[in-house]
Amino acid sequence: MTIKARYVHTNLVAKNWRALAHFYVEVFDCVPVPPERDYRGSQFDLLTGIESAHLTGMHLRLPGFDEGGPTLELFQYEPVLGKPSTAVNRQGFGHIAFEVASVTEARDAVMEAGGAVIGDIVTLTTATGTKVTLIYMTDPEGNIIELQRWDK
């Protein structure tokens, strides 16, 4: 059975949600979507299955979308579990991708803002002959970002 659905957001659990939000606003021109979240209490414990959970954070509208478009939800939990090492082939959430005008310039901006490079810039060709130039990087907390430019 198929249900009627609309994509709303992707969540990242952050060590420091404010610093991570600043990175995505400054580098990718994401737009804060109020209100900030601050949840705790018995209903929140029931939702999360975590005793005495506390969450703070906010949503950022992704670039290229108007009001009501999908967001990146940045939340910080107390208590928080540690993050496994970063790997592009880890099962589960893999990466968030941004189409950019220049992969080289975007790579430099991400590095300048505290991100890091995982691999090299490469150009791949699809089965139909279309070329895409891309690189994998991380944001300041080690979450993987893909920067891509399609040759049209």
C-alpha cells in the first residue's frame, strides 16, 4: 500500500547545533526557520524512549527552495551518544548533497569554514554520457557533504 506523503526534513544530531547551523547558513546559504526547539519532559521521554531527554535546535531551509520547502533539522540532545568514525560507505545516513557552480570554489569555502576533505575532486560519466564533477567532504562535526556540478 502506498501512502500520500511529502518530504519534510532530514535530521542531523549535532555536538553543537548553533555552530553547525552557522556553518550551513554561511557556506550554503541555508535559511533559519523559526522557532528554535527546546523539548523535555515526560511526553518527550515517551517519544524518544530516553529518560530525562533534552533537545535543543532548529530547522534550516535548504538552498534552492521557497518557504515551506524541505529543511535540515539540527538537533542537540542531552544525553548524547558518541558518533562512529566518518565513512562514505557506512550503512544508514550517508551524506547531504549540494549542487554548486564550482566544485573547487565550494570545496575551498567548506574548508575555510572548518570542514575537511575526504577524497579528491573527480569527474564521472553516467551510462548516458552525462558528466558530473564531485567531491566528498565533511562539515565541522564530521557529517559527510557531497558537492556536485553536472555538465549539461
